[in-house]
Amino acid sequence: MLVHLRTLGCRLNEAELESWAQSFQNAGHKITREQNEAQLIIVNSCAVTQDAVRKSRQLIRRIHRDNPGAKIVASGCYVTLQADEAAELLGVDLIVSNQDKDRLVELAIAELEIPSMPSLSTEPAEISLFSRGRQRAFIKVQDGCRYRCTFCIVTVARGEEKSTPIEQIINDINTFVQQGVKEVILTGVHLGGYGSDINHNLADLIQAILQQTTVPRLRLGSLEPWDLPENFFDLFSNPRLMPHLHLPLQSGSDSVLKRMARRCKTDEFSQIVLRARLKVPNINITTDIIVGFPGETEQEWQESFEFIKQTGFGHIHIFTYSTRSGTKAATLPDQVQNALKKQRSQQLHQLAEQMKQDFLKQNLGVSLDILWEGQKEDVDTTKHKVFGYTPNYIRVAAIIDNSASLENKISSAISKEISNGTLFTELI
């Protein structure tokens, strides 16, 4: 059977699709990029915002309209939180909640009477959907969260924390390495809490991966700035662990952080960033900020803005707060007016762009190891532009001859200039 996989939302959702693709192939089925030729379509939905819910519904409806003969399996946070509504969407044949995601392939094969051909699983596996033409793979190592930030619906949808055994993660990574993947990204709802239920921690996992696999580059997904193991920053002495951390701050005002029920205040965040920069040369610290959280006064906004400016980030994901039913934040008084949220968001975008430029300048004139991707743009009849990422997750470009190819290779280049947010390099 031809299987097509679609997702909305976070990297964790992407990692789950990666796993399902492997499992379907192991059962003898084929993954296709072409939605309209698929006989089975898996949709991993999102519910982080009301807009994400709307997009999830629209995606399912559009898939059924474009390929009415395909069976549709819907999973993810939207489906888990609004199962009855999702089940009534035209074309949906099976709902799989987040609690049953690990069994999605098994359930789909059983419930939809999909023929399985396990004899084929002993043959060399076709490279999965997200490895083909891709240089990196997302590995879901953990699900669920023990904390309840007041703005977050995802922890409600995902349930209790559950860690994947280290041995299984090692096996998955070694499989990807055999398929040519050069970079693995570890993801989870609460990545820093990895191992709390299996008597391990994130440092144990990272050490095991570095010792028991040969993956050239190991990167961490979004990591809450608490529960970090004591020896965490020492791990970066191994050059295979990439010097980039995405640490969601959410606000630079302690009183706002308290209303958010965040477990890391600004002083603690500053200490973490300081330790990171002392221990890991040229580390790129990126973050998330929510603008216009309920009750955010002008003073709190100024406190937040100044703290962000003082800390400095290589990149900021900026989210304008929107009410999400089912969260405590939706019930808080003094919701901020949309016009004011927009004004603050614009102000922060300007600061974020300046900080990004400053960080790019710090990386000018140095030799960088680049993992080159498949994207390319024609320059003229003899040359084309290729793109890749540095260890500290800066996007770079280089111009090479049409006869040359750098896709999925790691090579050194000298950074020469900045243009449109991209470092332009010359190959060494």
C-alpha cells in the first residue's frame, strides 16, 4: 500500500512521522510524497493555537476532497482534544489519540484491514520520507510533560511523561546513519525531563549516543531552561554535539513568568545563558517570546524588552498571545488589546533582527563546517547557489559550479559577507 504522511505543528510531530514511516516500511508498505496517489494518508494534527486547530480541520477536509478514495488516519493534539469533532470530519476512517500514537501503525493495519507483508521487511529498507533528500532526522525521545504552563494546551493533550529507552534510540539513530543521515535532532515535549521515568537523564542519553553511534552531528530540539543535568554543558566538549540551544524564555518579566507558571525566572535564565557561553565557544542561544500575555502592563513589557536586549539571542520566535480555550491563561483577567500586542510585536521584531545581525557579524571571517542541503538556486548558466547550516545553526550559502554537488556533505568554508540574513561563504 502507498502511504502518505502529513503533519502540522512542532518538531515532535515531525519525529513521529519519521517513526511511522519506518514502521510502515517494515510492514512492507511504501511511503510516497504524492498525496493524490496514496491509498492511506496519515495526518498528525496540532492544537497549540486556535489557528492550528482550524488549519488541522482544513487539511483533513482538503485531503479528502483531493483524494476521496484514500483512507485517512487522524492523530495529534487536535484529534486528542476534540475527538468527536474530528471523527465527524468527512473522510476520516480512524482516530488515534496521542496516548495511542506509539501503536498508530499497528492500529491502522488492524482497524482498516490493511494487508501487511512482513516478508519484505527483511529487505534493505527504502529510505523513509523524511530521510530521502534530507540531511537530518528528528528523533522523538520523550513525550508528555509534568508541568502545566498556563498558556499551554499541549501538555494537556500529550499526557504524562514517557521516555523512550536509550537502546531503542541508539538503534533508530544507527538505522538513520546507515541511510546516510548526517544530523539527528532529539525532540520531546519536555526534553529536559528525559529519563525521569526510567532512571536516566538527558546527559545519559547524549553520552550514550556519542559513544554508541557514529552520527556526525547531534542537535537538541527545544529545551526548557530547567531540569538540565549538572554536567550538561560539559557534554559540548565533544564537537559532534552541536553548539546551539533553543531555550524558551517566553517573557523577560518575572511577574509575567509567574502568571505563566514558568519554572525559570530571569536571574536563573541569565545564569544558564552565562554558563553556556563560558563553556561552549560561539554557542547560538535562540528563544521563544510570547507578546501580550494577559495582564502584561507597560512596565512589564519594558522589563521584558530590556531583559531580552541585555541577554542577546541569535534568533527569536515571536508569538502574539491568542486565547486558547482549555488553558488557565484563557480565564485570566486583563486581556491585552490586539493593537497593543501588534505594536509590541513589531518592536520586538526590530530588536530580534538587530540581534540576529549582530550574531552573524560575530561569525564573519571564520572557518565553518557546513552541512549542505539539497536546495539550490541558479546563478547563471555555469553556476548555482547552495545552502547549508553551521554547527551553531546559522544558514549559509555558497556559489559552486553546476557540475559540482555538495548535497548531504559536510565541508569547510570561510564566511565572507552577510546578505538577507544569510552568511555567504567560500569553500576551502
